Amino acid sequence: MIVLLGVLVVVIGFATKRNPLLVVGVAGIATGLLGGLSPGKVLAAFGQGFADSRAVTIFAITLPVIGLLERYGLQEQARNLIARFGKLTTGRFLALYLGMRQIGAALGLTDVFGHAQTVRPLAAPMAEGAAERKYGALPQKARERIRSLAASADNVGRFFGEDVFLAVGSILLITGFVNTTYGTHLEPLHLALWAIPTAVCAFVFHGWRLLRLDRQLERELRAADAAPDTTAAEAAK
């Protein structure tokens, strides 16, 4: 039971808001030493775990690349590109992105889009550019709303789209558990087909929310322009 003290280290570390990587590392070392492993074997276990899950650390390569692209004007070019499409409003663009994300996830291309590689450097700036083309300079509150809805389009598209792909981990887990536990013969294709109506409903409802963004922005920005400038009035007094 003394080995479980490593769990206590994790609880205390998270409760005191310490660095998660440091907390998990200390907990792993403590668990290994309390379990009778030598320091060399503990280090070997860390190395083996890193090697087995090295795909998780792929962000260490993609993030610097995206950072360099942003430094050399990727977001500005995205805004310039969206400015060429006069009829593509912010809501329409985000609804289009939602559909592309959902179709890509349904085909198993879950990592082609994403927050780090698509939403921040491309989707969000293009959505902001579409709004700026129509309304001019945007207040910070409007920008934050556009960015949050761009992120939500990616989340909803992936979450409800990937279940249509019959080789996704969740479907394989469900079929394996049901077939093993209940002795049935459930095919992954059946679950994938039943996920299509849910994906369509998700696209319709969230797409409607995204299309409403155009009216909300127009109403809020007009109200802000019509409101008296209290700051200037107070300064004049």
C-alpha cells in the first residue's frame, strides 16, 4: 500500500497548483522508488514510456513551425485572403469550417485541422478579417467572441465527426466491450452509420449558432456606435 503514496503526491501537487509536469514526474519517481526499483530502472521506465507515447510530443515540432509562420505574417495573409471574398461573412466562414472539420474527422483526418495548427493561425484571423471588412475595427469583446466560436467549430466538428469513422478508438472500444461482455457480434460499421444522424444534427444546430453571429455582431456594433462617448464627455468636463 505504501506505493500508493505516489497518488497522494499527485493530489497534493494539483491541489497546491504546482507545475503538472513536475508533479507527475515527482510522483512517478516516488512510486518507482517505493516499489523497490533502483534509480536506473526508474529512469529506464521513464524513457520507455516516452518512447512508447512519442506521438504525443509531436506538438514540440509543430508549434515552433507555426510560430515562425505567424512571425512572418501568416495571420495577416489569412486576413488578406478572406477580404477577397465579399459574400463570405464571419458566420458563413465558420459554418464552412465546421463542415470541413466534420467531414475531415469522418474520414479519419482528425489531426489535419486543430486549434494549434488551424484555428489560431488561420481560422480565427480569417473570421476576424471577414468581420473587419464589414464593420471596420472590432472591439476586444467582439474579437474574443469570434475566436471562441472558431474554437467551438473545431471542437464540435471533430467530436461529432470522428464517430462516423469506423476505425476511431471509441467505436473500437465500444464494439470490443459489447462483443466480449455480452457475446454479441456488433460491427464497427453499424455504430459508424448510427453516428451519422447525430453528426448531421450537430452540424445543423451549431451551424445555426454560427450563422446567427453575423446578426449579433451587427446589432452589438451598431449599439456601440450609437452609445454616447462618456469618456470624452467626462474629459471635457
